[in-house]
Amino acid sequence: MNARNIDPSQFDDIRPYRDDEVRTVLRRLVEDPEMSRVVAHFLLPGAASKLERPLAWMVRQLVRFEFRNAKNVRGVQEVIAKYLDKAVNRTSCGLSISGLDTLPRNRACLFVGNHRDIAMDPALAILSMYKEGHETSRIAIGDNLLSKQFATDIMKLNKCFVVKRSSGSRREKLMAATKLSNYIHHSIVNDNEHVWIAQRAGRAKDGLDRTNPALAAMFAMAKPKDQPFADFWRELHIVPLAISYEWDPCDRHKARELYIKEHKDEYQKQAHEDLGSIAKGVVGQKGHIHAAFGTPIEGDFNDVGALADEIDRQIIGNYVLHPTNMIAYEKIYGEAPALPVGYPPKPWNPEEHQEIREKFEQRMARIDERWRDKAILGYANPVVSRLAYEQ
């Protein structure tokens, strides 16, 4: 591992909050009236409009009480983990984890994950690590999620760092990408801190998990010119991560966006639409969830395309298929293939899971018929991907 002697202050505009900043930021959060109102509407959407002021006051008191003993980032994450665990128990049939027990505890990893849910993907990665006794990771998030100061504070208290996607000129974008690359390398090699980043910008709304080679190219911007690509990837200790949900709380919204993009030149997001998607992903029912951590990429992958292919191979191969995926595949292609489902894996039997089959039919029937097929395809495509990689 080649630690570099660089000034970490160059990352101040993108880094998470430090331990010594936690109390100041928490005080600002408690005093932020917009945070209180938004959380009140999030927790009690029906009552908040009528009882906004008393509910907002209650939120402030709750935040103040829950974080009263949080003196550092770890203390904040202990509180967040408690509520996240409750949310998972309330909105799913459980979270299962594989592969994490084989990873070393004394060396930082760069987790490259598939991206289905804006907030839950990285949150579940952190929760998995927390549950298994690993140090949690720093998280790359797009600056499009930081439209509100309280959102910025909450994210950066939870070890999130900023990916600047709204930079203006080509030169500014290049500078932002170079800084991001150097920060990721610095986090892993100098600070020995895990990092999580999505395999591409934006969620895989069509259910196809593919790594953008440009992501690997961004990693390599921190590579010395005389260092071979393969040695640099090994230095980052890249570990692919596949998170799968039996039910996608945002399935109809993703399908609608895909349909609109197909029939218009451009999909126009509404103001704060991403925050709405975050809320749907957190509170929506998800069925079984599985987080599959892969193995560190140690092979001689000497270009960005080869690295992206290896990340895809592990994510698609480790992705846990659910009955919903197989049922969707049957609806589009006929007979489903003999692939294992669930965790621990069991052979697929189309005669079983009648209750899930009926639920799937009812769920799809409630989606606008114009984009219903796209929603079904979103569930079927993980099967399509697995078949393509196993041929």
C-alpha cells in the first residue's frame, strides 16, 4: 500500500464531517425548522399538515434526546443503526448477508455496489458491516441529493462524501473527478477507511446491473503514470457488492420514467424528486433483502473495460434472485430457467410461491398499462443477466 504525503485539507469541500465537528452540526440540525417539518411529514404524512407545529417541535425534542450522547461519528452511526434496523424489520422479511465474513478486518476496501435504491443501497451496506463487526464505510453520494442544508448535514454526519455532478465546464468536471479519485485513494490507502460507491451514476431502473467503465477510469486518475493498472486496482482492494430486493418500492416510478424517456426527448425531474424517491425506498415494503459481498479483485486487469467486466461478473453472479424475478421472467419469456432462488439458495419450483405469484399479479395490475411491461421487465432482467453470464 503506497500512502502518499498530501494535504487532506484539499478535500474539505467534499469530505464527511470529522468527529470534532459532530456536536456543532447536531446543534444546527436541531435548530433547523425545515428539518423538523420534513421529518414530521415523513413520519406522519396524514397528520403533519394539520399539526405541523406541534409535530415539528416533537421531532426537535426527539432528535435532541436521541443524539444527546453522540460525541463523534461513531456515536451518530450507533443511533442511526438502531433506527435503520427498525426500518428494515418493519419494511422487509429480513436482511441476509454473505461474503462479509471472509473479508479482512484490518484493511480498507473499495466496495463497488449495484444501485437500485438511492439511500437504502449504501445504508444496507453500512448496516451489514455494522452488524458483522466491521468498520463502516465512507459513502459516495451525488450533489443532487444535497439540495437542502439539513440533508447535507445528515448525509455528511454518516460518513458521506460528495460527488460533484453539477460542475459546469469540462475543465471543472475534470478537476472534480480528479479530486474525487484522489479522495477515494486517500481514504483507502492513507486513512484505511472503507469506501462505498455505486457502479454507475443513477439507479439501474431497468434491472440491469452494469458498471460504467468511466467509473474505473475515474479511479485510475489517482494512479501514478509508471504504475501498472493491475497493481493500482489491487492497491484499492476493490470488492463488488450486490444488494437485491424481493420487491422494489419504486418499481412503478422507475417504469414510468423509462417510458417517458422512451417517448420524449428528456425526462424532467420535479423539484426534490430524489428526496421523494429516498422516502419511498425507506418506508416501502421490500420483502427479502440480501447483501452479497464479493471477493477482492486481485487479477491482472490491465484496462478499465476489463475491470468493469470483472465487477459485473461478481455482482451478477452473486446477486440473489427472488421468486419475483422468476415470476416476471415467466410472464415475459415463458418457462423460467433452473436457477437457484433465495438465501440460502433453493432450486426454483414454479409450483411453489403461489401467494407471491398472486401478489405480483395484483401489484403489476395497479401500474399504468402504458409502462407496466417495463416494471415487469425490471424484475425479470436480473435473470436475463445471470443467464448471459453463465453461458
